[in-house]
Amino acid sequence: MPRSRSRASLRAALPLVLIGPALISSAAAHAVLERKEAAPNAAYRGVLQIMHGCDGHPTTRVSVTIPEGVTGAKPMPKPGWTIETVKSAYARAYPSFHGQVSEGVTRITWSGGSLPDDQVDEFTFFARISDAFAPGATIHFPVEQDCTEGSYRWSEVPAEGASARGLKAPAPAVRIVAAAGAASQTMQAPAAPATKAGAIAIETPWLRATPGGAKVAGGYVTLRNTGTEPDRLTGAVIPQAGRAEIHSMTHEGGVMKMAPVEGGLALAPGTSVALKPGGYHLMFLDLKDGLKAGETVAGTLTFERAGTVPVSFTVAPIGAQGPGAQGPGTAAPGSGGHPHHH
């Protein structure tokens, strides 16, 4: 069996509707993952529904990539179709019912059958959402659909914090939600004491963990200017990233748009600015190493007046909305699932 590491970026429970133009064929095709939400530390059943062929031609191959952090994937046999799986090492070990698991199926392919353009069929797999994802995260499952003539590649993933609406061929996405009764586990931890650099108070720097192969990471912090002179955040550094930018997030016509903040982020006297998911944030680019939940990363923030200040970023799970969100090793109660799903 081939062992090629799958690096799908990106990060859920199961499924959602894909609507967009094909990369090869121009006809509108749909690949639908039936379940649209899932909980961390829980088993799930993925039902991939193929709604159309390619410009009238029958579908003969369907392949789904299992992203990092989704473990123990197993396909369901399908009469008339041959199943092939690719097994790869995970970026890290994940807890399972049988201890730690460090490798598993990262791609499932059904081929050899024939699904006419005017019929619908389902391709099923079972897997487990690991502790790498916090409620609020989105996991993407890239899908390939090949026909006797033409193909579709539903594989585009939006940038950190951006909307998928502008993508031509978005990958199916699943939203992570808190398991019933798990609200107490998703509360944020008490904030650490603020670091002071001149008049600037730096509160709770944190990063989001990244899936295997990711090249960008989001960073967040609250800054308070307690002085009487204006200052400006102009840069940030962590050793895992080649560079960093300060970004803004805006909504225009129902679409979320992200853009660099030119010249730095202004900090007026007596005010505070929160860099947080969905708003201003740090974007660390050209990652050389992934960020794992539970780590602490030493970095710096640079200000126009206060200078360069050492800070420690805590790393929260993928998709976390705050620094103290549910992290690895915290099992969600009521996760359920068959005891052999990892």
C-alpha cells in the first residue's frame, strides 16, 4: 500500500453542500457531505452524495481526502465499486480507544463503477474527529470526481478567517460544535497578567494551531495604550514563520474580506484594541513548522514607540475562538460512537 503523506489544510464532523463551477468541465455538479456539524472527540459517519455527472457523462471515480486531525477513517464497501485507501503518518499522535494512534487512512477512492448523470448515489466512510479541533473550527474534505469524460476538483480552501464564498471550487466543509453538556469545557481560562512595554499593556497573546501542511497561522492579542502619546503596532515575529502581517477583516455585501493594515495598527492614548478572530489579527506566513495546541511559542511584538517586546504566545486548538478553548486530551462527554472508531 502506498504511503504518501496527505497534507490537506486544512480542518469536522461531516459534510456540506458544494456549489461552484468545475475546473475542467463547465457543468454545475454537486458533491454533498450529508452531515454538516460534528463535535470534537466524537465518531462520525460521512455520507458523500454525488448529485450529477460531468456534462451528461457518468461518474466512474470518487475520491475524498481525510484531513489531518480526522483519524481512524474506514470506507464502507459498495457493490460494483473497488475501494483503494492511502495510509499515511499523522503530523502527531492522537488519543483513541486503544491508546495513541499515529497513522491512518488519509485518502479513500471508489472506482470502477458507473453512476449515470441523471442518478444520485452515496459513498460512505466512518472516522473520528480528534481533539485537535475546538468548537467554531471548520474542517475541509477535498473531493475528486472523475467521469468517462471530464472531472471536477472540489479542493479550494479559504485563507485563515476568510469566507469560502468567493472560491470557484470550494472543498466540502464541516463545522465543529460543542458536544451536548460540554459547555464548561469550552470556557476560556483566566487571562494571564498583562506584559507592560512602556505605556502599552499586552494581554493574552495566543495563536491557533495549524493542520498539517498549513503555511499560515492566525495570531491574537489585546493591546492597551495607557499613556498620553499615540503608538502603533508595526510587526510581529515567531520562529516558525518567515514573516508576519497585520490584517483587518471586513464584511462587504455579506462576504468577509481580509486585507493587510498598511503602516501598522494605530493605538490611540487611553484606548485598547483587541486582535481577535473575525477582526484585526496577526497573520504569520511562510510557516516552516506547524503549531500544535498546548504549546507555548516565544515571539516578539514591535511598536513604533515602545520598541520590540518579547511575548509568549499560547497555542489553542484549530478554530478556537479564544486562548482557553478546549484543547488536546480533553474528552467531550457524550461523544458516543462505536468503540473501534479512533
